[in-house]
Amino acid sequence: MSTSRRAAVPPSIPKTRSNTTTSRIPTQYTPPPPPPSYSSSSQAYKQNSPLSQSQSQSHNSPNEEDQQQSPILSRSPNESHAYSHHHQHQHQRHSSRFSILTIPSSLLLLLLSTKSLSLRDNLRDMRNMKNITNLKYRQRRRLCKFVSILFFSCLMLWSLDHYFCYGSSSVVSLTSLFSFSASDSSKEGGNSNPSNGEEGEEEVDYEVITRSSSPPRGGSMRKLTDEILKNLFLDAETCRATFPGLMKEIDDTVAKGPFKVKRSSDLGPMQVRIRDGKIYVVHAQRKRDLSREMVNSRTAALHQLHRALVTLPPSDRPLVSDLDTILTINILDTPFGTALQYTRNADPVYAPSNPDARTFLIPHFSFWAWDLPFIGSISRAASAITNLETTQFQGNRWHSHKDPRAVWRGTTWFNSIHNLQLRYKLVSIAKGKPWADVQSLEWTMTTTTTGNGENQNATNSLAIEDFCKYKYVLHTEGISYSGRFQFLQMCASVTLTPPIQWMQHTTHLVKPLFSSDLDLDKARSLRMRKNGKTKDTRAKPGKTAKDGIWTPQARHERAWPKRYNPNKANIVFVSPDWSNLEDTIHWLEEHPKVAEGIARRQRELFVGGGYFSPAAEVCYWRELVRGWAKMARPEKGEFEELGVPYEEFVLSNGWD
């Protein structure tokens, strides 16, 4: 009997255990034959995958990259280099974090391997005890335990790595496991085509990208000190280095070449002579022919120009002291002819056909002061806004303390020639809506204390700094530009506006996010379902602007050929008829980190970057005078007289 039972023992299990201590060396493992080669098909898949295409685009030349980029994620060559470098750094940081997490995972696997070896010994003992039936049951049960422990350990490690490296929730679902590679593609800059309308398409999580990206200016760019921002004696080289891109409008106009300067008519714009660094008024309209605001605008321009010249640093005086040129200053809202002007048309199609026509943009007169009780001087307004933003809305207080509505005050009949119903439609759409604080100004006239004039005021106006108490500020252009724009840009609030059609001297610095690039239809559908409405309003493939979806017109794309994604933009463009304004505001409310990023980038650029500072203004005026004098060719015999000295002219603010 014993002989037959002994023969029934499997030959792979030894009959007795050795009493001597030996090292447990596993038997040599013979790997199975390799599977058929899929290198060709795998290579073809990698070449056609969206991730490989986005990676291949990152190796293109800068010019090719600008042509191939998607509208929502466009960036300049320098930004593209910084973008790829940033994600390379992110990848290295994630890899280092992952390597730290692999240490406990390796220890865990070593523990499990040791446990498996002890299980093998137990199996041998059980076989020696001749309990074959119980052995199979326990073997299967222990195997299931081992697989379960291994699976949940790997799941826990992956969840920890995903939380620490990517900043997302540590709650793991099977869906997130299988969509991890797709989300990585979106973080690296890939974006699905919103017009496809296919089920299961990946959506870019802007909240995750915002948390993982670097601060817009405060962390990645140096912040200018008050000492620099108030320094009126910076030389030309320091000005360009301190305020990069500020002189773009001047450089573009100078690049067009020389032009002729003709004498103005009696009702034409003011002309002044710059000689030996001094100002002389050659021609000026009579005060009776101008409105009070026009007279104030003309006087403010003279003061701005005079301040820039008297604060000229010694190193730059030879550049101006040898000049003898004639400046033409147009203070009207609409640009014409060759002059220093407040605005120009953003669409290059509307550029003047006259080869001698030049528009040199100058800072708005409100950079000196605005004779309205709710605005005043720009220094007062800037100080009040800074005090408001730094004391009430720092950190998390931006979300909890700012009014979540969109605010606007203005005159409804004051509309641009490009959009004659702009302000009327805004008031109509926002009327009675809980997300809006939109009102038409109710003007009144009051007599001055001296009795020699009248002042304008509005009973429902807001102090210009009070606009910054709102999360969203609405910008509307007037007959051409709007002088209120720079005050709104001082706020850490999201500026919402139709695509800007009139450029001022710093407008080119804005980075627009087109609301047409956002999935507003999906956000609207989710909001309706939340409110108990089941109708799906999401756009279907092939929908056009006629079906209720805004598509930027050709003039908008010519004026703003470059678009920015939500995590680079500092302003939001909405439909010119305001039809998607409500959906855009709701989208921003559903993405609070994105909204705050857009708002803070705006203030950090124009205020923190110093582009609205006194130092930047005098730098700009001095460069403007040099650029004009370099290309201006006054007609001979037209300007023989010296003119009235500036100091004498401003005493009476012009002639009657």
C-alpha cells in the first residue's frame, strides 16, 4: 500500500525536505516563444496617432508651427519654444516623482515574492501530508488572494502617482484608467476638433492645466518696482528693455517710410513745432469751434508731450535737441490724414490708400486726466484700483468677495460704425438677467460753482474703481475706441468684449480668447439638465453661424489672426451681437480657475508690467517724437514762423 501511494506522488515534489539550509534559487525559466512581430503596424499606428502628430509638430520650424497650430492653441515661435520647454520640465518632474513612488512599490513586490516562496513550501508540506483535495482548494484561494493584493496595490500606487504628479483627484475609476493616455495627449497641447460631434471625444480639462501651469507673470516674470514705474528719466534703451513691445505701433509706422507734412486749415488739427527740445504752437483751432472735452483733450496732449520732453535724460538729449520738426495732433475720435491720433482701424483692409497718410498712435488724454467726476486723473484711479485689489480681492477672496455679475455703464447711442446696434443690444439682452448689472447712463447737467460753465454727471454712474469689484467687466467701443478701456484693464477682472476693431497704443498687447473656441453648447446643455430641462441643445456637426453659433467674421480674423487658449489669454472676445455672452459667463463660472487666471493675467501685464505707468508713458512719447521726426518731410515755405511758446499758450488754453 505504501509503495503504491508513494508512486502516486507527483515527481516534481520531493519526497522529503532536506535538513540543511540552502539558498532558494528558482529553477531557470525558459521563456515562451516571442509573439509575431507587429513592428510595422505599431509604427504605422504611432505615426497616425494624435499624440505622435502633436509631438511631430513640436519639431517643426517656427513658421511651420504657426501655420499648423489649431486656433485655440495658437502661439508664436518664442511661445512654442517656451511651451515645449515647460512640458519637458514637467515631464522630468513627473518622472522624478514617479521614481520616488516606485521605491515602496518595489518593497511591496519583494514582500509579495517572499510570500509566494513561503506558499510554495506550504504546498510541498501539504502534498507530503497527502491531502490533495484540500491542497487544490487552498491553492486556488491563496492564488485569488495574491492576485487581489497585487491588483489593488498597483491601483493604489497608480492613484498616488496620478494625484501627486498631475494634481487631479485621487479617486480612481476604471474609465480614468483607460482614458489616461488620452488625457495626457490633451495636456501636451492636443485638442479634439469641437465640430466633430463624435461620441467619446476627449475634452481638455482647463482646470487641471491651470493648476499645473506656471503663474502668468508674478512667478515667471519679474515684477517692476514702484521706483521704476514712477521714474520719468529712463533712457531710450532702458525703456525698450523695461517695457518690451510697447513701441510696436511706432516701429510699424516708421517702417512705412517717409511722408509729407502739410499745413492745417483753419479748422484742421493742431500743429506744434519741436525745436531744441521745446514746444511751440504753430496752429490751433479756436476754442469756440471746439467742445469743452475737445479743448481739454488738446490741453492734456500738450501737457503729456511737455512732460516727456522736460524729463529727457542727459544721455538722450542729443537725440532730441537737434530736432526741428512739425507735429500734427488730431484729438478727434475718428482718425484721418497724417497725424498723431488716438486710434486706428484694426482691420488692415481699412488702411488709408494715400501713400502719405500715417497714424502715429498716442496715449489717450485720460492718461493725464478726464474731466468726469467718476474718473478724474489716472493717478487717482490707478491708486484706488490698486488699493481695492490688494486689500479686498487677494488670494481666494477673488472668488468669494467679487460680485459674480457682469457690469456695464454707458451711453446707448454712442456706437461704432462697425456695429451700430452694439450698445442697444447689450442693454436689451442683459435686461432683467441675474448675471448682469447693465445700465444705460442717465446724464444730468450741473452748473459750476463759478457760474462760467456746466459739468456732466450721471445719476447711476459708478466710480471707475468700483468696476473692479465685479468678476466680469463689459467693454464696448464708442464711435471708434473707448477711453475707458485702460481703466478696465487695470482690474483683476475678466474683460468681455466683441472683437476689438479700433486699436490704441497698447491694444496690441491683449491676448484674446475667442468664445467660439469654447464648447459653450455642451455647457448650456449640462446647465439645462441641471435645471430639470432634458432637451439637448448641443450643436450638431455642420452647424453654421446662421443656426445660432457665432463664427468670427473675416474682418475679425484679419484684425486678430492669432488666438490664445484659456490658460494664456488675458481677454475674452464674444459675439458682436452679444448672443453668446450669457453662455460665456456661465462657462467661466463653471471653470473658476480659468476665469481667475484670465483676470489676473490682465492686471499683471498692464499694471504689474508697467504699461500704464508714468514711466512707460513718457518713454512712449519720446520715442514717438523721434520716430515722427525721422520720417516727416514738412513742405518747404509752409512753416516759417516759430510759433507761440507752450507756456504762454496753456495759460488761456487756446485762442477765442
